[in-house]
Amino acid sequence: MTPSAIAAPAPALPAEWQDYVRLLKPRVVSLVVFTGAAGLAVAPGHLHPVLAITAILCIAVAAGAAGCLNMWWERDIDALMRRTAKRPIPAGRVTPGEALSLGIVLSVGSVMVMGLATNLVAAALLAVSIAFYVLVYTMWLKRRTAQNIVIGGAAGAFPPLIGWAAVTGQIGMLPVLMFAAIFLWTPPHFWSLALFACKDYARAGVPMLPVVAGCAAARRQIFLYTLLLAAASVLPWALGEAGAVYGVAAVVLGAGFVVQGWRVLRDRQDEAGVSLTDDGPAKAAFRYSLTYLAVLFTALVIDRLVG
Amino acid sequence: MDEDFPPRPGLFESAEIRRRQRGRNLALLVVLVLLAVLFFAITIAKLSHS
């Protein structure tokens, strides 16, 4: 065997179709689809079932496209973090150019189909949500400020507005309150993750709150945001936009999240706020946050159905 | 120029490459067919609505 053959890298195998699906972050998409479908379900008026399914499909594809463009932009730091190193681009299975092309095509396609199938307001909101996630959160904020996910969280809060607009052609009070709930839910959700993935984020140079301000500050912020979220989530009931079924669910779920936040705050920790329990409470709060949002919005839909 | 550079795929790699290409082609076919069905359904829904 010659030296040049030894030094040459093994020929890369072409990507499998599943790799392109992984670029679309299917787990994130599922939550986005759920909140978008909830916005659509609680909106007054009627939308043809085919058009409703198309609207949800467009929200899913747009979220996947935004995730794809996010992976394209973050391929350098993804390679440094254990959680993301096996993603298709850092693993070498998909080229950055392919990911960029896929993201752009799906973004444009989803907005166009949304406009054709429903209305321009829904399409415009969809375009704004993609642009906000990719340009404002991914490219501008994520590597610059510890408040990245606070402001960037707005991108993930758009789906209920889009779902509602697909039916009504406008924006109402209830979807704005749903937007607020997701907006306030995002910080405790991601900062809980950042607490137990702190070393990964520090290695990749991402200024998440626990990395920049310390774990103790992050614990206080998580608890404060759970209080804000618990209060805000009751507003649809208090303002007469939702009934008792939702109200009871919001109170119970909100109280549960505050308890989770309190446990994160009071976790056994050293002087710097680093957990001595392998971040058990933060992991529990992260898991709870996923259930919280799913059950809260399910309760809202049920409330509308029975109300 | 070295005859082994760039390295040529062996038998196993060739079969794996073909399997992956076939999978991608099939997935693309499914997506295109579903898109055609979707656009048809949207058209019918829009027509019935108007």
C-alpha cells in the first residue's frame, strides 16, 4: 500500500433518505405542529379539512426548513457538542450545500403553499417565523447574548398565531395569549436543558445563561419564569377567552411547573450553583416542560370542544 | 499518479451505495406523488369552497 493511499480518507457513502429527515429536526417539528394545530382547532370559523391539513403540513415543513437552516449555520458548533455531533452535517453524511438548498426550497415552498391554500396573513406569519428563527435567533442572537432563547423563543411561539390566521385570516386575542404562554415557557425549558448540558455549551462557545451568568443565576431565572408562565397561562380563562376546563388545567399544570422550578432552585449545589445531584431536578423540569405544553394546549382544545 | 487514489469502493461499498441511492430515489418518488395528490386535493377543496 502506498503512502498516499494510507493518507486518503475513506470514500464517504451517500446520505440515506433518513438523513434528510433528521435535518428537519422531527422531534421539534412535532411540538410545533401540535401548537399550530391547537391554534387552528380553537379558531372560530370553518376551514375545509383538506386546507386545514395543508396548513398544518405547511407549518410542519416550515419548522423543518428552519431547523435545517439552523443545522446548516451551526454545523461548526454542532461538531463540538456531544448532543449534536452525530447530526448529518457534522457527521459528514450530508454536505452543507445540500442542507442549505433543502432548507431554502422547503421554506419558500411551505410559504407559497400556505398562501395558496389558506390566506396571505397566515403565509406572511409563516415567513416571519422562519426568518425570525433563522436570521434573528440562529444567526444573530444565539452566539452573542445569554438572552438568546428569551428573544428567539418568539420564533417557536408563532405556530398558534399561524394556525388561527389560517382559519380566520386575522390575529385574535386568544392566539396572542397562546403565543405569550409559549414565549414564557421557552426560557425555563431551554435553561433546564442548558443546566445539565452546560459543559457542552461552554465548549462550543454558546453563551447560554448558565455558561455566562452561572448556574445559580440560571436557577433563579428558571424559577422566576415558571412563576410568570403560571400567571400568564391563566389569562385566557381570566379574560373570558377560555372556559373552566382550561382554567383548572392551567392552574394545576402551572403549580406543577412552579414546583419543578422551585426544585431546580433548591437543588443541592456547590457555591457556584453547580448541581451535586447530577442535575436531577433540572432534568425533571425539562421533561415536565414538554408534558406541560402538550397537556395545556390539549386542555384548551377540549375546552373549546365541550364549551 | 497513484492508481489507488482516490480509493475505489469495494464490493460491499458498491452494494451499500446502490442501496442508499435506491432508498433516496424511492423517497423522492413518494414525495412527488404526495405533492401531486396534495395539489389536486387543494384545487378540489378550493373549487368546492367557491
